[in-house]
Amino acid sequence: GHEMTSIGLLLGVSAAKLGTMDMSITRLLSIHIPAVLPPTSTELDVPHNVQVAAVVGIGLVYQGTAHRHTAEVLLAEIGRPPGPKMEYCTDRESYSLAAGFALGMVCLG
């Protein structure tokens, strides 16, 4: 359905911009990760698996760059306590795992 299309699109554009730190793709990914948005921004109800795909996308776009701010954001995401939206422990674990993979990609090399 719609979620799978979103996931495919986010991962596809991210892979196409592998290691480029492209700002337009970074913005696109960021709006799908509620945790990285400023608290004033409108909370979009982003499905959990789309959030996971966006986090992995960040890892792809920043792969091998060792970009400090991005690495710090991802590190914070790994250990962030689950928000009210994440009622299931498996959601939390898959999100943390994705953030961990993304951090590894950013710091690669």
C-alpha cells in the first residue's frame, strides 16, 4: 500500500544520493522522523516503518562522511526513550537498530 511506496521512495532517493549529504533529501527524510523535528513543528503521524526507512535513508545520504551533527543525532536516537506513539517494544527495537545501522554508515571508513 501507501506505506510501502513511501518506504521504497525514501530508500531509493537516499541510495541515489549515497554519501552526498544532499540537503534537499535530508529535509525530505527529516520530515518523516518526528524525533528530529523542532518541537514547534506540526507533528505528522508518520507510520513507524516509514520512520525506520527515513532513519536508514539518513545513513545512506551521509554514508562515509563522518558528519558530526548527523552522527550525534543518530546516537541520541538509538537510546531515546519511546514516545507515546511507540507502544510496542518491537517498534522501539527496530527503530534503535535502524539508527544504529545508520550511525555505522555515517562513520564508515
